Amino acid sequence: MFVTTADPELEPTILTVNTVISLLAVDYPAGKLACYVSDDGCSPVTYYSLVEASKFAKLWVPFCKKHDIQDRAPFRYFSSEEVPFDNSLEFQQEYNKMKDEYEELASKINDANKKSIDWNLSGDFAAFSNIETKNHPAIIKVVWENKGGISDELPHLIYISREKRPKHPHHYKAGAMNVLTRVSGLMTNAPFILNLDCDMFVNNPNIVRHAMCLLLGSRNERESGFVQCPQYFYDGLKHDPFGNQFEVLHKYLGNGIVGIQGPFYGGTGCFHRRKVIYGACPHDIGIQAKSLTPVHGDLTEKEQLKIFGNSKELIRSAAHALQGKANTSPKLLPNLNEAAKQVAGCGYEYGTSWGKEVGWQYGSATEDILTGLLIHARDWRSVLCTPHPRAFLGCVPRAGPISMTQQKRWATGLLEILISERNPIVATLTARLQFRQCLAYLWILIWGLRSIPELCYAVLPAYCIITNSSFLPKANEPAICIPVALFLSYLVYSLSEYLEIGLSIRAWWNNQRMGRINATNPWLFGAISVFLKILRVSGTVFEVTQKEQSSSNGGDEGRFTFDASPIFMPGTTILLLQLTAFVVGFGGMQSPSVDNDASGLGEIVCSVLVVICFWPFAKGLFGKGKYGIPVSTICKSSLLSLSFVYLVKSASKGQV
């Protein structure tokens, strides 16, 4: 079980701790489980919190199993408004004791984050002395070891902070996942891997059993290369104001592609076969795909070194995983520390296939989609797992800048895949990606490119009003029925999707509105960053999405927030341009029409629709604090919109 965290400030440690505790408490024999936590922030606070969490888990796990507690994340269980169902005196005493223990744990972690604890970086913490976040050796600590493989004890818990050096690329989350894969291969070498983001806790304690049924119960293992659970969220804002809960996407696209090669790999909540991550192809494939390196259990020593690196222990464990051999010999985990540090080194991957043919793939900010694409290209299928209650729950971005940052990273990473030599078109032609699965991948990969036509269409009504031209038939012409019919049929169809799964009309509208805002703001910046990467002007940057536990802010929940980031400039400019077009149109300042092609009701209606879509920006023009658009952004956007008006007016005069 892999948990990744990168920054204790952007990703609060208490979230990571709750995720880890919920994993340690799943209903599955503890002797068959091991939890590895990757800390890319190399924070002593994270390690300290895990040590304290393991002490709490020794009390929490027996309590959950004894009383069949469903909420295995303690923060979720103790914050529930529901009264515990067992009213016996014994249960009440144990409940109160566990609540006090958790509050003490949370208090210790909070004090550590606030640096209220006087850190003595000696003894067990000596490895954290005199280090920098991006310049330190590998640190691997066995927090808890289940030495006898006893089912009633806690699973293994291992802390890992991989080596980082300034001049060595670390490949962000994909690099962390590959280090976790290698270290776990040495230590426990389990045939299956679950990976979770640090904010996704276990909501269904039986999820491991559900996944194992799908992985072990299929007639042919080719049918279940990995098992993906949809990413759902807890305490999501009512009516999904930021359009980032993806209920409809999971329901229709997720279930739809199950009938082809299966769901995309979503980066979290996914159960993998270790040998698939190592690059194996299904057993029944006689001829290997032309563009992919064959990886199997009968490789020569030279081939193994080239693929997996120069660790003999890792090569031996990889051969066992590829051959499907059980890991029968028990190991004392601390004895493997030095070998584990070797494979966690920043230079270990040079000259190997890690990140290219083996493990999580490099070259994209959305390493999950790229890794899943390579697995599907090897002719594996994936399976969607949707148990009740839902398998995992995470926290959703609850503010404008955070949501925009996340959308920009997705658009950037997806477009990087599209322009690379590992795009789905190449995988279809040279490997074993099915054509319809290729189309599904292309639909999501073009998110960044969609920003260009979306931006043009958002500007078009204002352009037509200012230049007194049209792009729609007149209201009294029969041809107007065609765009109106298309528009209404889309509205009815998309609205029916939301209503069918129990969402509100307002949720539908919020998602439509955010679709336009995302396409013309973060997706546009994602496309620009990839364009600059192609020109070798600058490289793309992986931006960690800030995580935050849900909190009640009264009536301000769901209200759009802004910051000084340029990501809000396109939306502000589009809004000001529409308002300027209204002033020009209704003020009689339009250019003379050419060939009786003056703008009409259609252009005005479209311009009004654009203003309604960008209404959060309209309120931001007059808002204060974080709810207002910064003056600097308004000034820059005003200059852009006035420059646009001047240019199109000048061009139209030249035409006349």
C-alpha cells in the first residue's frame, strides 16, 4: 500500500496520518499487508507523526475490528454527527477512550506542525539533521514491523524519503512511485500494489477483498491488469460550485469505457499487479508489440541489469514477481535498509528502463494517464470497482486558485502526452491499444487544445457586435433553427445526465459554467506552457495541489476566490470585452456594416450567455479581499480588451 506526500504545508500531515491509519485498519490479514509512505518533503514532522500514528493504530485497529466500525479514518468517525449504534457501557467507555487518544494524537501533530515541539534531531531523528528538502540522502525508517506475519497485528509501516540532489531530475510523483516500487520489491515484494494520495482515506474497509476478487477471480489475468476505483470526495460543496467532483464523468465515461479496454488509471485508488508495473505482457500474447520492450521472468542477467538497474537483490525480487512466485521467505526489514537506500538513490535509474518501459512513466505532469496508457498498449485490460459504500474518499479543492492550479496541471500533462511519441495514436498503430480506447484517450488528452476554439468562441460575439458583423443567421431567417436546435438538444441531453443520477439543475449549471472558465483560463495556460516547452523556452512545472480538510465558512462556502496569478487574466479580459461590446453596440459606436451583414439578436444573446458564464468574474470586479480580482489583474485585462477593440475597429475601418 503506497501513500505519497510532497509538502507538509500544502498537504497537512494530519491528512496523511488519517489515510495511513485507515489503511492499517482495513479488513484483510495484516501479515499480507505493508504500508509504505513516501515523503518528498523529507520532513521530520511527517516521520514523527507516523511514529505517533502507529502507537494510536495499535489501539484503533482492534477497536474497529471488535465493533465492526465502518469509518476507519478516525477524523471521519469522530466528526460524524451520527450517534454510535452500540449503547453498552463497555462500548461507550472504549469510544470515549479512543476519542481522547485521537484528540491527543491530533494535538501532538498540530504542535509539531506549529514547531511548538523542541526538536532534538538525534537518535531516531538524527537522519533529519542538517538536510535540505531538495538536497539530502535517502532516508528509510521501519516505523513498525510485523515480524511474525501475524494477522491480528498491524501491517508493516515504512517511511521513505528518497535521495534528492539539485542537479538530478526527480520526476515528481512518478519518481516517488518508482522508488516505492523498488524499495517495496526488496522488502516485501507483494504481487499487488495499491496506491493512494495522502488525502484519500479508506471509506470501505472491505475494499482490498473486493479488489482481490477482481484480480484473482478473472478467468484470464489479462482481463484485470489493474483495478481502478473512482475518485469520490467527502463533504463536497453543495451543487458542485467549482465543477470538480466529476460525478457525471465517472457515471458515463467511466462506465462507458469499461466495455472497451477498461477505465483510465486515475493516479489514486488503484490496485496494480506488480508484474504489470514491471512491464510484463499478458501470458496469452504470442507476438510482442513492436514498440515495447518484452519483459518477462526468463530475461538474461544483462537484460535484467539494463531494465531494472544494478541491484542484485532487486533483480532477484523482480524475477520472482514476473514468474509469479510467492514471497515465502520472511525478511527482517531493518537488515534490508542499505540495499533499499541504494535503489532509492537519485542516480540509480540512469541507463535503466525505469520511467520509460518499466514503472510509472516520466515525461508528463499526468503520469497516471501515461502509465495507464502504456499498460493498455501492452494489451492489458482494466477493471472498474464501484462497491457500496464507496471505496475511498478524498478532499476536493474548495477555492478558485487551488482548483485552477489543478486544472492547469492536468491540461499541461495531458497535452504533453498528446504531442509525445507515446500518444494513443502511435500506441494503436504500433502496439495493442484498441481503436475505440484510443478515441477515449484522445477525448481527454485534447483538453488543453480545446482552450483555443473555446477562447475564440468566447470572443466572437463581442467581436461581431463591435464590428457590426454577424456569425449567425438573422432571427427571421429559417436557418436560425439549426443552431438553436443544436444548442437546445445539447442542453436537454446534458441536463438529463445530471438529473438521472440525482444531481440538481444548479449543479448542472455550475459544471457548464466551470467548463467554460476552465477551458479559457487554466487549460489555456496549460497549452501555452507546453508550447513554450516545444520551443525550448521553458520547461513545464509540476504544481502540488493544496489539500485542506473541509471546514465551514458559513455563507461563503463555494464562493469564487481569486489571487494575483495571471491565470485569471483571460477570464477577466473576456468579461470586460463583452461589457465593452455592449457599450459600443448600445452607444451607437459600431462600425458600418458590410453587405448588410450587421450584428443582430443572435450575437447579443451569445454575448449575454458569455457574461452569465463568467458571472463569478463579474462579482470579482467589485469584491474585496480574496473574493475580489486584484487591481493589477483588472488593469492588465482592461488594457488587453481596449487594445483588442482598437485593433478590430481599425481593421474594420480599413475594410470600409
